[in-house]
Amino acid sequence: QVQLVEFGGGLVQAGGSLRLSCAASGRTSSIYTMGWFRQAPGKEREFVAAIMWSDGSTYPADSVKGRFTVFRDMIVNTVYLQMTNLKPEDTASYYCAAARGRVGARGNDYDYWGQGTQVTVSS
């Protein structure tokens, strides 16, 4: 099994930056894809970005392309979401997820989920 723990959420003003972390433990060798999702109150869960663990290739959502960057540190089994030029619309609970296969934007394709970390962007 795989356990995921997110860190780094907080309150930031519009235009600011935050970096979220997702630390993986357990049978991390089984992970092929790691992704980030977010869910705002009253809205459906939204895909943010994914990264292929082995080669670091990324697949960002159009809504965050150019502002958010996903990358990983293989030494400490951690995936990061670097968020810049944050907007109030980015306010949500952010979740990291891991999949055993090569997957993308569909949440039901992921096998493991973190507990979430809250990001609030004020105007």
C-alpha cells in the first residue's frame, strides 16, 4: 500500500506563491503517476497536474498552465506543486494522488489519495 501526506497549504494574497508538497511512503515502487487535484466548496473535483515518476514528464491542466509547475524529488519520494500568481479562483482543498499505471486527468484512475491541504487566496 501507499500513503500520501500533503504539506504547504495556507493563506496567501492574490499574486502570491505557495509550494505544496506530497510525501509518499509505503510501496512507492508501485507508483507510476502522481497527480494533483483540487476541490472548492460546492464544486466538483478538478484535475490540476500530473507527473510521471520515472522520467518527470508533466501533464498540466490548461487552467493552471504557465502558473503552476509540478516536479519531484526522487531521493525523498516527494512531489511538489509550485503555484505562482495565485488567484482567488485557486482557493480550494488540494489533494495529491498516486496511480499504479500511466494515467492523466481522471480522478477515478488513481489508486491512492492524500488527506488534502487547504489553499486560500484572498483578493
